[in-house]
Amino acid sequence: MISDGVVEDEEKWLSAGIAGLQQNAFHMHRALDSNNLKDALKYSAQMLSELRTSRLSPHKYYELYMRAFDELRKLEIFFKEETSRGCSIVELYELVQHAGNILPRLYLLCTVGSVYIKSKEAPAKDVLKDLVEMCRGIQHPLRGLFLRSYLSQVSRDKLPDIGSEYEGRDADTVMDAVEFVLQNFTEMNKLWVRMQHQGPAREKDKRGKERGELRDLVGKNLHVLSQIEGVDLEMYKETVLPRVLEQVVNCKDELAQYYLMDCIIQVFPDEYHLQTLETLLSACPQLQSSVDVETVLSRLMERLSNYAASGSEVLPEFFQVEAFAKLNNSIGKVIEAQENMPIAGVVTLYASLLTFTLQVHPDRLDYIDQILGACVKKLSGREKLNDSKATKQIVALLSAPLEKYKDIDTALNLSNYPRIMECLNDGTHKEMANVIVQNILKNKTCISTAEKVDALFELIKGLIRDLDGDTHDELDADFIEEQNSVARLIQILHSDDPEEMLKVIETVRKHILTGGRKRLPYTVPPLIFSSLKLVRRLEKQEESVSGDEASTTPKKIFQLVTQTIEALTSIPVPELALGLYLQCAEAANDCDLEPVAYEFFTQAYILYEEEITDSKTQVTSIHLIIGTLQRMHVFGVENRDALTHKATGYSAKLLKKPDQCRAVYACSHLFWLDDHDSIRDEERVLLCLKRALRIANAVQQMANATRGSSGSALLFIEILNKYLYFYEKGVSQITVESIQDLIKLIRNEMQGDASPSDPAADAFLASTLRYIQFQKDKGGAVGDKYMLITD
Amino acid sequence: MNFIVGAFKPACHISVTFSDGKNRKQIPIKKDNGQATTVPLFHSQDNITGTITVEPVSGKKVEHNGIKVELLGQIEMYFDKGNFYDFTSLVRELDVPGEIYERKTFQFEFSTVEMPYETYNGVNVRLSYVENVLGYRYVLKVTISRGYGGSITHFQDFVVWNYTPPPSINNSIKMEVGIEDCLHIEFEYNKSKYAILTQLYFTSPFETKLNCTSCCLLGQRLIAMLILNWNADLSRYHLKDVIIGKIYFLLVRIKIKNMDLEIRRRESTGSGSNTHVETETLAKFELMDGAPVRGESIPIRLFLSPYELTPTCRNINNKFSVKYYLNLVLVDEEDRRYFKQQEITIYRIGETQ
């Protein structure tokens, strides 16, 4: 309510001010038209008196000021004409000073002063000096700022700069221009700062806001300075920067210091900053402790980084001025000086410095480590970081080298890198670990030594194991994603040296075994496969390099693998373990290690018997077993018999009849291997198939009994296919008759009244028959064989 | 009838013509009846020569006991209107007693006349108190003495300006520091402090730039301390001069709204218990807008030419004085006024100087 009232009142005052201004401007125009100097001065002074108000906020005052500004342009033109009509500019300069009120007087003086400089009757520097000095009369911050802003505006194209038409005759003409702008800047800044301290304390925030609106008036001076042609590096170094910094430091105002430092950084060229780094940086620790120095410095480093990135030809400049040392030193000092700087600020600073260093000194890992070290020093000994801003910065800090080098190797060489990771809270640690892993995956970095792997896994331990307090058991999508990444990471670890690779594997194993039940199902398989890959490689090598006395033997690896898989037993994932055992068995088979392979199978069988209780899992497992066993050729007859016997036994014991049937006919393959003459037991193949048929019959009967209708003929068709397979392979026990009988049987089953129509079975049968026909048509030996089958 | 008309009309016209009148500068003045006119300008030590023409109204003779011309320097006190104190009186006899029938001219000459004081017109009659308003003029009085009907007199005004070299610095200039109205009384309590300050102020009278340190005191509280640094010749300015200076704020304990520089004129007439003082503010010039902080310096540049000033007059014939003061006024946010005043001497320099 109250503020509404104030705003309304302000509107009223503004419109009153504008009305007064326009009225006097009207009279002024008439005086201008009739060349009446006296009246023109009188009414312009009255018009400018409207600017004496104290009631408007900066925003509204600006509106009023702009209107007055427009009118003053017209007046300036009039003054110029007046001088060309013979009125002496010097007299005019005196005449406007007769005005009794100071504010209109000074606005008029600046306006005439502008014409005075243009007339070149006096050196620009003298006029400017007088103007800037006289403006001291306005001590009211708002009015003073606008007046000086006006002065700056009318004078900016009339500075005695080098190459300007107002250039002075003496050598240090630029100095005069600089001196003028600097003085105006200093005074404006003083007024601006003073604004904060005047008026009631309760409106402090409001004043802060209002000052924010005015900051560009002050900053503009710096911009003007940067535009002066004559300000070369030398002058910037010797005069401009020290003077500006002096003002910035001495004003002791938070808002001003922050804004002006940023201004300096933004308006002057990069190479100037580089050459005056020391001076600029030395100001930073002297700023008020509440100033956001970290942002200021970050911006500076950002600029320098971009400058460095602009081309390699500028890099020598950086080396020459020892930019890194200076920045590093200065950051240390700032952090020291500002005791209550939030940790986020500290990290921001180091992150910026790091970015800078990566850009300028990509080859100096020691610098980077130094930065990280400093950061560790600051971070250690306190609570783990929980500030979200700080953690974000830390992640940025740690990610920067990875992105730059695209190579975790480099990061692993940084001794302080893991130490920073130590300081992170669990969430952040995990996040960072993820970043690292993703980086490796993206860049396909090859990490080939056990030592590095060890360091890496230590680094990403947030992903590898539960950290304190991280006990939630849910497997959310993120977790699965993370673990999959780890799995991929394990896959790409590679060393050409088998011995080293074994070490790598051992190291990884050491780490992942700490991962707990949640992680092992994700991490063990890739490790196993990685190990098996090594085994296969060794196998190949052994063939080429015989008699190698390597300590890395498949046996040893298998031992390790066994132990690893055993770790899974603590978690109820028997089907996974079983699959892995079978994989290992196959690998052992390839290495001709019969006992090992047998051992793996034994383990798999034990798991099957003891752990796998779910019927569906049993089905898939038994098929796995059968499939694997079928390919094993390393076993002697005895071992093989034992294993196949067991497998068929398991098959027959499955819970559901159809499953039994399918498992049993699958077992038939165990007795017939195409490429191994030793394993061709026609009798047992037939036995299996017959047994399957029996079971299929039983299924039909059961269906009849329970539902009153026969079940699908699908199982029969499947068995028919097996028959055809073996018939084709030349198993003599499979006779044409038996096939024809089977087909007949199937037809009967399908045509029976009670049988339900099953499109899948129909299609299956149709395509099976089509196959038979196809083989007949093909001719040749096989065709001849098929010709014997008649429906 | 003619006789009656003739009795109320002057019997003759008298006119005065200065021999170099055409070359002399004409100065606008305001006559008693409010009409503006211009009169010639003379300086001290000038020769005042010319002709006086007496022309009887047609067909009449003027019988007289002698004609004389007097050069009078007169002070007219308005509270004592009509009474003139002549401080200069020179007489030239123009004619022996006789009769004038027709137009007759007489030459006159006052050579190297000492006219030490300048013409001065005081405060506007209509606006001031009659008793202490004064006028001060030079006049030529032509008198035709007659035995009957009274003498015929004619006054011819002229203006005297004296260009003077800059007056020597008066080291005993006093500075008055005060606070208007009731606050003044409180200030009086602190006379000892004030004395210390004045002492401080006069420690180095021979400096070309004299620093005027002053403290404005409110009760027991020191509210502001500032140094006034005027142009080199302290406290003396010619009529077209510019007051240049700087004010340094050493200490500010009040919220100053603005600061003005005023030029005040003080006319004092009479002496002793009959002294009448009239003060008027001729110029009010804003020097500063807003509140300065410690260490600020504010420039002063005040052109005197736009204001109607006259040279300072001190104790003219024990009758009157005209003095000028610079008054620095600080106004705080509650519109309290703090001021310090300092006399300045104003003098006239030649046009060419």
C-alpha cells in the first residue's frame, strides 16, 4: 500500500516535472527563434531547474533528464549559431555562469563548454579541466551523477586524444584527455558510493537497487577510457589502471568494487590485462570481504583463457608474463584475505584457474596438480561438501582436465586428483566417478597397467562400492545405468601383455568384490568375459610360441575365475553363475583342459541342483547346459557319459511335461556330434526322441483328461523336425517309416474332432512339409533320401 | 493676468553646458521624481568647465544682485530630508548686480577640483525607511540672487567616479560567525571556543592566500569545519571582479542541503546612538547542491558584474558608511541556516585597466 502510494506520487511528480520542463522549453524555443539570447538563457535555466528535484527515483529522474538532454542539444546548436553571429564564446561562457542556481548553471556551462571546445578558441584540455572542476558543486549523488554523465556525454567526442581534431600541441595531450576522464570517473564513483550511505537505514536495500540502476553511468567512463586512441599499453600500465584501481580499492564499497572490477576486465583489451596482470591482481585481495571476488577473477581468467584460445601466437605472451604464477599467487592471497569466502567461491576460483591453465599450459601437468593441491588444502579438514553450488563447481573443476586431455591417464598422474575426490560427499563422488567413466568410454581410453587400473578404481569407488550411509536397496534406473557403465569400463581395460592383463584382472576383481550384492551381478560377468578373452588369447599364443615359460597360464586364470564366480553365490543369482560356469567350461574346452572343464560343469550342476528352484529358470538353464555340453569335445567318454547322463536326467525331471519333452528331445543332440565321430550314438538319439514322443503323448492324454479335448500337436511337430534332422544327418535308426508314422500321427491329432484349431501348429506343420517337399525337389543325395518319405 | 502667470513661472531659463560634455561618459541616474536621465561623469582632479546661459522669458528683464555658480558636494540624509551637508563648496562669481534683458552666457571654470568621494545613491526611497536612507551627490548650483521674489536657482547634477588602486589589505578584518535567530544565543556561550578559532584564523596575516578556518557551532556541538580559500587578494574586489575560491570541508556533522554565497550591503548612517543600519542582500548565488563529505572541495566562481555594486565607503564625513559582506550560508535538511560573514572591500578600477 505504502509503496503503491510512493509510486503514484512519483508518477505525479514526474509528470509535474515534465510539464514544467516543457513549458519552459516552449518559451526557450521562442527565444531561440527570435535570437533572444537573454530570454533563451533565462528560460533554459528555468527549464533545467526541474532537474533540481529530490523526489524522483533514478529511473524516473532519468526520464526527466533525457527530455532536458534533448532540449539542451537544441540550445547547443543555438549557442553555436550565436558565436557565428559574432557573440564571443568567452563572453557566453561567462554569461551562463551568472545563473543563481547551481544545477542549471552547470548544465548550461557544460553545453557552452562543448561549443567552446569546438570553436577551438581555447585548448580543449583547459575547458574540460574547468568543467570537471566546476561540477564539484553538485554534491547530491543522483543529480551529480547525471550532471557528470552529461558532461561525459558532451565531451566524449571532444577529448584531446591523439588523432582527434582537438589534439593538444604538447606531447602529453593524451594525458590531458585521460586525466579528465579519470577525474570525472573518480568523482562519479564517489557520488555513487555515497548514495549508499545517505538516507534512512531502512531503505538500504532500495538504495542498493537504485544504485544498481545507475551503475552504467559510472562504468561508461571506463568505456570512454578504453576508447581513447592514445591510451597505449604503456599509459594503461602507468596511469590508467593504477588510478582506476586506486579509486576502486579506496571506495570500499561492495557494489562498486564488484561492478567496476568487472567493468575493467570487460572494457580493456586482453593483452593489456595480460601485461598488467600483477597490478590488476594485487587489487583483488584489497577489496571488501563481501565482494564476490571469485566471480571477478573467474571472469578475468575466462577472458584470458579465451584470448589464449584465440591463437597459438599469443601464447608466448602468457609465458613471458608468467601468467599462471601470478594468477595462482593472487588467488591464494584472495582466499587468505577473505576468510569467510564460501567454499563454493574457492572452488570456483580454482576451477577457473584450471581452465585457464589447461588452455595456456596444456603440457604443464605439474601446474594442474598444484592447483588441485591447493584446492585439497582448502577442502580437507572440513565436513564433506554438501553445498550444492560448491559441488557443482568441484565437478566442473575435476571434469576440466578430463575434457581437455580426453585421457584418464593424465588425470591418474595427478596426485591430488584422488585427494579432491576424497573430499566430496557420496552423491558428488558418485557423480564425478560417473563423469570419469563416461569420459573413458567416450574416448575409448585404453588403460593398460594394473597400477593405473587400481588408481582408477580407487577414484571411481563411488560406483564400485557402497559408501558410508548409502544403503538404499532399490535398483533404480540410474543405478543400473551406472553399473552398466562400469561393466563397459571393465570390458575396455586391455593390455597386450598377458601377464599385465592378468594383473589388471586381479586388480579389478579386488575392487569389484567389495561392491556388494547389488553390484556383483553387473560387474562380475564383464570381468569373467574379460578373463576368458585373455584365456583365448593365451591359447592362440601357446600355439605360436611354444615353450613359453609364462607365469600366466590358463589354469591360473581359471582358478581366479572360479573364485570370482563363487562370490556370486552369496547373492541369489544362480542362473547367472551357472551361465558363467558354462562359459568358462567352454573356454576350458577350447584350452583342452578337461579336468577344469569338468569342474566347471560340476559347479554348474551343483548350482542347478541346489540353487535353481524356479521351474522356468530350470528350463532355460537346462537348455544352456545342453547347448554347452553338446559342444564340449574335450571330455573323455566316461566324463561325457556322466555329464550327459545327468543332463538327460535333469531334463526328464522338469516340472511341466512340455518342458520335459522339449528338454529330452534337445538331449538327443548330446549323442550326435557332426564333427566328432566318437560321439555318434544312434541308439541313444532314438531313445531320446522316443522318450520325447512318449512324453508328448502323455501331454495329449492329460489334456484330454482335464479339458476333454486334445492339446496342440505342436510338440509332435517339433519332434518331427528332430526326426527329420537326424534322418538327414544319416542316423540309421531313424527310419522312413517312423517319420511317416509320425506325420500320420500328427495329422490325426490335428484332424480329430476334439482337437482345437491351432494356427501356429498348422503353419508349423505346413512349413515342415514344405521343407520336405523342398528337399525332394532339390534332388541329389539328400533329395533322394527325402524322396523315400511319402505321405 | 500675465502678471499672475509670470509670478509662478521662472523669470528666466538657466542652462548649464559642460565644455567637454559631449565626450564625457553619460551615466544613467534616477531623479527624485523617479524619472531616469543621464548625466555626465567626472573624476576627482578634473577641470569642470562650461558655459551657463541665462535667458529671460521673452520680453522680461531679470534684475539681480549678482549671479554665482557653486560646485557642491552634498550629503542628504533621508531621515533629515531637505537638509544638505555640504562637504565641498566652491564658488565662482559670474556677474555683478545688474539687469539681464536678453540671453546672456557666462563661462565658468573649476580647475582640478578635489572630489574625494563618489556619487552614491542609496536604497530605493519607496522601499526603505525614510530616516536612515541617504543620498549623496555632486551638484552645480547656479544662483541668481534677487532682492525680491527670492533667488532663482538651477541645479545641474553630475556624477563622480573615482578609480582607485586596490586598497591595502586590512589585517584587522573581522570574521563573524553566527547562527541566526535563537541559535545565536547558544553560540554566545561558546565565546572562548570562538576566540580560539579567531586566533587560529589570524595566525598568519601576511600570507597572500589567507585561510579562513571557521567552525560553525551549535550549542556545545561542533557541526562543521571548513577552510575558505579565496583569491589571492583577500577581501578586496573591483566592481567587475570575479570571486574565485574553494571551500574545503574538514568536518561535516550536519546534513547540508545546500550552500549559498550572498553579497550583502550594509549602509550605516549617523553616529553614536543615532546610528542606523540598513542591510540588504544583493546577490544570492548557490555554490553547492547536496551534502558534501569530509575532504570535499567546492569551487567558487562568482562574477560580480551582474550585480549593482558600488565601491565601499568608509565613514564619509562622519555621516555614513557603505560596506559589503560576503555571507556564506549553509542550510541543513531541516532548513536551519548556518552562516559566516566576512567583509570585502569593493573598489572601482578604470575601464581600461
